[in-house]
Amino acid sequence: MALCHNGLVCCCSCRSQIWIFFLYFVIFVNVASCQIRYSIPEEMKKGSLIGNVAQDLGLDLKRLRSGRARILTGESPQYADLKADKGILVVNERMDREQLCGDVTPCSFSFEIILENPIELHRVIIEILDINDHSPAFKSRNIILEISEIAAVGSRFDLENADDPDVAINTLQNYLLTSNDNFVLKQHSKADGSKFAQMILQKPLDRETNPHLSLKLIAVDGGTPQRSGTVNIDITVIDANDNAPLFNQSVYRATVIENAPIGTYITTVNASDADAGSYGLVAYYFSNLKGGLADIFNIDSASGKITTTGNLDYEKHKKYEIRVGAKDQHGLNDGSNIIIEVIDVNDNAPVINVMSFSSPVSEDAPTGTTIAVINVKDSDSEKNGQITCSIDSNLPFKIQSSLTNYYNLLSDVVFDRETTSEYNITITTTDSGSPPLSSATTLRLVISDVNDNAPIFTKKSYSAHIVENNEPGVSIFTVSARDVDWNQNARVSYLLEETQVSGSPASTHVSINSETGVLYAARSFDYEQIKALQLVVKAQDGGSPPLSSNVSVKILIQDQNDNAPQVLYPVQTGGSLVAEMVPRSADVGYLVTKVVAVDVDSGQNAWLSYKLQKATDRALFEVGLQNGEIRTIRQVTDKDAVKQRLTVIVEDNGQPSRSATVIVNVAVADSFPEVLSEFTDFTHDKEYNDNLTFYLILALAVVSFLFITCLVVIISVKIYRWRQSRILYHSNLPVIPYYPPRYSDTLGTGTLQHVYNYEVCRTTDSRKSDCKFGNPGSQNVLIMDPSSTGTMQPIQSEKSILDEPDSPLEVSSIRCGCA
């Protein structure tokens, strides 16, 4: 019968018979969710079958293997072994019942079978049945007795006990005495069930007739086959002592605490002898001490005082029953029993054994998850062995009792690794003794990470600036996100969300380093086209499934002074002349015109200022610094020239500043015909003044370049022809004519392939020139004379293939005509 931790009572049994050593024994198997029980004979060979655990527990073999079923024995030897692949228990070590349990019956030991995932705990109790493997044995080979011839009929003589370690029917059952005329044997039983024998005198002894008697005492057990032991009894008959000592109590009782120091007084026994003189002297002794009792107790032979000579341990022996004897000088004796009870002292602290411990535990483990299974034992008894198990109340765990002396450590909350990544759990066990003893063990529980936190940016939004005209690939700024998870779950990658910026994907404008979060410019920005970029950056962790978060990023393009001011008015034309008229009657401050300019930059880069750079008469006009208005600064007089030329420079406020110039023509006149007559050649003067120098320098450079080129070509051709003529002159091989491309087979005398003619003419009033390309004036060709053996003669020809326009050797005559 077993009581499970869930409150249900379960019991089941099955019986089977096994023939071992000609002994039938019964195997009782209790199968339940809490414990099962087997009975086996002692001395079974290693590997012998104990029972089918899988069948008795209702478990299949797959569950045993997946649950990593194993035996928990604590500090005790492992006498049984679990074959998880077959689901059976077998003998792991030979079991000697007498060695394990001594006189205690029934003899059993227990252990637990634990399975994991989920954790299951089953207790197995194995009872060891005794077999008759020991014969009764006497400690001495001979029992020597001295008995007075005047011993009264009915006198009793204690005999040495035989010791049989077996129990029940296999232990000592009977004593037999060989046949004789004087003595009969009487058998007695002690309170603990052990038997001892006394010889009773039934016929008076006669020393003169028979001074010595030799008998045999036989001790037999009840086993099959029956075993026995024999001791010789040598009796010497002595004279005249007709009174035997008598104890004043048939049973003496005493108590002593365990761990009492050596020499502790226990009790005193007393026996009296009615004889006088030497016949009345009594000596005390222990009779038939078992095992190591002679090393624990001592009796003073003269006084009967009993003291301790060794250490007492309640956990090993709770009670001692000792036979004490008293005899006089002539061999008459009496016997009595002493029962010594050992009082328990709280001298053993609880022992903690961790049977199973799961670490690490996932942070998403549900409340009530079993973290550990512990076994607690206290060798003391009663209150001294009553144990309470506890943990720190501040920890999110609870401890519950399951089977006897077993406790489960359970989680009491849902874990959060980001708050607490590990726990040091101290389990304390305390007994109820006085003073109480305790012990503790600490478990380090690691909480494993689950990807339950998305990356979080350090800012709710980001804003950055970059100057336009930047280099592509330049770093703009860095976004940063942190994930409080651990390891791979905390590894953050950065991505650009697909958004549109000015009609194109954001990735065409900006790129991001996925590891560092650094944003780079993918192109050179132009403030005048894009003033700001609105992006969305996503931070994604490396968990499964991954978690992410987004942040808004605004990149402002900063203006750079990369645009010069543009003059809108007055309009500058190439050929036409625009002039502002100022009447000669104009007063001081007269508004002549207004220069209007714009700058596509922004801010101070677009702040414009106007200055008068050059003027025909600087004392007549001024320009407004901010508004560009051209006004007179004095009264116009008749002496002032009709044609006034003002150069106005417009500057922005950038660093460095950029500028533009505009020429304003002003006519000081009262009538339009007067203006026309004065401004007829103004356009030609303007073109002449502005472009003449440039064209002269350009023409000089071109002529110099052509001259040097021609000189180099002439020298190269001369050297080439000279080397060819020398080769042909010294060669004995026939001359094979070589006709260069586009050459005619005619004679010529020239050395250059082209003739260049330059004809330049100008007039003083010329403003423009046209360049015309005419036909070549002359052409040179190179021919080979068939009758010649080594010379080459150039000749003039009226027509040549060089006339074709695609010839690389085509020459032209450049003639400049005057328009």
C-alpha cells in the first residue's frame, strides 16, 4: 500500500515464483505512480533479473530512453541497475542480507528512479529475503564448567549461545545435548527472539565416581537443508559449594545518551551467594556478547558496575540486550538480562542531495516549472529527524514536498532575463532538534534568453546636416539602436526602408552600414534640387523570428555658395544695344535704371550687393548697395558726354563670394535722334574693345603651333628619304617600286607633301572675318622611274588623288577674306 503525493491511494501486486537454491520465494510487486516493491533472495548473481520496471510502472521503453531514466541512490551503494533499453531492473552487486541488515527484519532498501522532460520520480523498494547460507556457530570450541558435587538437583548452568546471522526459519531454532545421566537441556528465548540454553542438573554428581564429564551441545537452524554447529562441554566436578549466586533482579533496565564519553556509568548489577567465606565470593561477567559489544561495554567483575568503553550511536543501535552472569568461586552461577536503551541526541545535520537540476532555464518557462529535485535525509529520529526545507522568500521560487524526503523547486513567476539573468538559490534544511541543526546548498540558475525585445533607437527621431556638393560616399552621421536581449538576439542590423525621395528610392540618395548604422551619401547633393531627405531606418535583431523597430531620419542639405548671381535686367544681348536715357535736365538722385539680379542659393549666399566697378564718369552716377538702383549724384550738365558706359558688379554674401557683372549703357540726351547719331558705332566699339585682344592672341598661338609642326614633319621626312636612298643604293637586289597610298606615278621635284599658302588682309573697320578653305595650289606626288635603279624623283602634277576629301595627306590653302 502506498500513499502518493497527489492524495490518491494506489496498490497493486503480482506474484511469481522462482526456484533458486531449492527455495521458493515470492515476489510481491506494488505498482503505482509513486512506488513499486520487489522481493528477491540474497546472494543473487550480478545481472540477475529483479523485475520489469517499465511494465510495472506502465511506461513504454521510448519514455524511459527519452526521459534519461536513471537510478538515484544518494550516498548508498547501488545494488540494482536499470536497463533502460529493456525496461528491467537487474542485480548490480551481490547482496548479503546479513551484511546489509544484520538482525533487522524485514530487510529492504529503497532507491528512486527519475525521468526527465517532464520530471517523474518513482520509488522502488527491494526486500531481500534470507536464505540459509550460515550455520549456527559458537565462539568457543569448548565450554569449561566446574560444578560442585553437592550441587542441588535442578541447578541451572547457562551455556554459551550459538550465533546464526540468518533470520526467521533459517536462524537458530533449537539446541540439542548429547545423551547423559546427569543433565537435561532447557531452551529459553529472549525478548529479541534469540534463544539460549541451560543445563539442568537432574541427578546429583559424584566426584568420586565421575570427576569429569564430556558432553556436546548442538545448535540447529530450521533451514532447508538444515545446518548445525557443535561445541564441547567439559565439566569438572568439585567439592562442597551448595549455594549458587542469585541476582536480585531478573531484568535490569538502563538508559544512556548517544555520544556519551567513554567511561560513562550505566548501571550496577547485584547477585548474592548464601555461602560463607570463599564460597560466597561472587564474580560478574558478560555472557554471550555479540559482535563488537565487548568493545562498547565493560563490567567490573567484583562490583558489577557497568560502564562504556566505546562510542554509542543511536543511528546504528537503539537498544542493547546483554546477558550478565554471576558465579562463585566454585562454579555455581546465575544469570540476568540487562536492557540498555540509547537516547537519541541531535548530532546529525540534514544532508541535501541534488537529484536533478535544470540550468539554464528559458525565460519564457511557465510558472510552476520544475527547476530541481532534491533529497533530504537526517539520520536522527523523532523530532531530531523532522526536517523543514526553505528558500529565501525574496526569490521567485517555491519549494514543495513530493515523495518522502523529496522536494521540488518550482518557479513562482515568469522570468525576465533582461531584469535578472541568473539566480543564486540557497536551499536551507533545518531539523527540529534542540538546538536545531541545519545545512544549506546553493544552486546557480542561469536564465537563457528569448527574443522578446525589439531594438530601441537611442532617439525618437534623428536630424542631421550635410553640405551640398559633397563627395559621394562621405559619412553623414550614425544611428544607434540597442537590444536588451543577449547574444544573437541582441545583434542589431540596420536597413533603409523603401521610401521615395523626390520620386526616386531613398537608396539612390543614401546608403547605410548594416553593422554600424553609419549613413553614407550615395551621391552628391544639390541644395537647389533637394533641400531635405526624409528617411525611415529600420533596426532588426538576429532572433528567430526577428524583431524590429523604425525611426524617422531627416537629413537637411545645407546650401553652399556654388551659384553666381544672375542678372535679369538689363538684358545682355550679343548684337543689339540697349541704352538708358537720362535727360540733361535730370536733378540729383534721378533714377536712371535698376539692376535686377537673383541668386538661386539661399540664406546669406543669396544676399546680393551692387557696386559700380567702372564708369565713364564716376562722379555722375552711383548704384544702390542693396537695391541696385542707378541714380545721378549731381546735376547733369551740357558738358557731360552723351555716351556713358557703366559696369556694375553684383556680389553675393557667400564665402567665398561669387559675382556677376553687367554693362549698362546710358545716353545723356534730350531726344532720341541725338541718341541714334551718337550710338551708331557703339556696337562696333564694344566688340572691338572686348574681343580684339583675345582673337589676336589666339591667331598667334595657332600660327606658331602650325609652324613648329611643319618644321618637325619636314625634318622627319628628309631623314626617312635619306635612309631609304642609302639602303637602295648599297643593295644588289632589284628595286621593287613602292607606291605610297594616294600617290601618282609621275615625276616631281618637291620634298614636302603639302603646300600651305596663308593670305591675310584686314581693314580698319573690320569686325568679323570669315575663313574659307580653297583648293590646293599645288600638289606633290612621289613616283618611281622604271628605268632608274636607285633614285626617286618628285614631280609636279596637275591632278592628284589627294583631291579626295578623306585623304589624310590632303592639303589646303587657307585664305582669309575681308568681310
